[in-house]
Amino acid sequence: MTENELIAHWTTARRHIILAQIAPTLLLTVTVWMLTAGLAQAELSVRLAATGILLASGVLGATAQIASAQEGRAIVADRQALGARSAVARTIVASRWGIEIVRVISPLIFVAVFAALLVALYL
């Protein structure tokens, strides 16, 4: 691939990472708001449905993020193999650490928030 093609793929992968975070973040925010409005006192079936929705959204969002991060890692590797000629290419190669945050840390944060919400819903 050419440098321009790799940069275009990088932009697409980065966009996918951002989009994959929007829905779960909004859903978690709404759930916290609903907890303050009494969700924890709702019938068990409603709380179980909320749990299922949160889990499905989180798993799908994490899967999309991890897949996009894997693409980003491949793009960085290809970029390194070609040699970083432009400033944009050097920036992409230097941002490899950010891909690891998306790939590992973001899903761990979701798990921690999900666990906290489970405690708030059921205890």
C-alpha cells in the first residue's frame, strides 16, 4: 500500500473507534440517570432487561473497538515498514501507544463501570 492509502485506512479505523464508543457511553450515562430516577427499585424483569441491554451494547462496542485497534496496529506496522516519510506518517507511528489504550484499557473501564452499575441495580 502507498502512504496515502495507509493514512486513509488509519483515518477510517480511528473513526470506527470513536463511533464504537458513542453508543455505550450514552447508554451508560442514561442508565446512571435512570438509577437516580428509581431504576434500582423497578421490578426485577426491568432491571434484568437493563442489564442485558448494557451488556449487549458493551460487548458490541468493545468488539468494534478492539477490531479497529487491531487494524490500527497493522497500519502502524505497515507504516513502519515503509519508513515514516511525512509528518502525518510519523505521527501515526508514534501513536501506537494510544491504540493499546483503546484495545485494552477502554474495555477494562467498561467492565468496571458495568460492575458498579450491577451493584447499584441489585444491591
